[in-house]
Amino acid sequence: QVQLVESGGGLVQPGGSLRLFCAASGFTFSTNAMNWYRQAPGKERELVARISMFGTGTFYADSVKGRFSISRENAKNTVYLQMNSLKPEDTAVYFCNVLLSSNVDYWGQGTQVTVSS
């Protein structure tokens, strides 16, 4: 079965950095684009970043452009989200996501990122 397992979240001060990891299994990782979403308390889940199957194409939400970087290692079935210059408004639960050709969305359990002094 499809599994997405996030890790790397935590508490960080404003201006700090974190690197999130998503380990994928149960599907052909290298033939699917991968996404990172986040959901802050009281807000809707929003797309943060997307990476194409070979990593040659990326998309970022305007709010994170220039600060976040998404990457992947197909040999390790892993997608990363490097987050720099973190702000309190980046505080959220971050989710790894894949939409397979069957048109079914799969989500990880999420990892909490808290930016606070």
C-alpha cells in the first residue's frame, strides 16, 4: 500500500532552518510528481511546493519563494523540503502528498513545524 512518512519537523527560531523528509513506498516513486502542503491552525491546507518526476521542474507558493527548496532522490524514494529564513507564519503541519494516475490523493501523517522565539 502507498505510504508517505514525513520527518524533520520541530521548533525553530525565526530566521532558522529546517529540512523536512518524506519517505515514500508502495508506488513507483520515480514516475510521479511530489508535493508538500501545509496547514496552519484555522486555515485551509495550501500547496507549498511541487517537484516533477525527474526533479527538473518545480513550483513554489509565493509566500515561500526564495526561502524554501524542494528536491528529490529517486534512488531513495525520498523528497525533501529545505526551509530557510523561517518566519512565524510558516508555523503549520507539513504534509507530503502524491496524486497517482488513478486520480487518488495520498497523504502522510504530517510533521509539525513551529517557528517561535
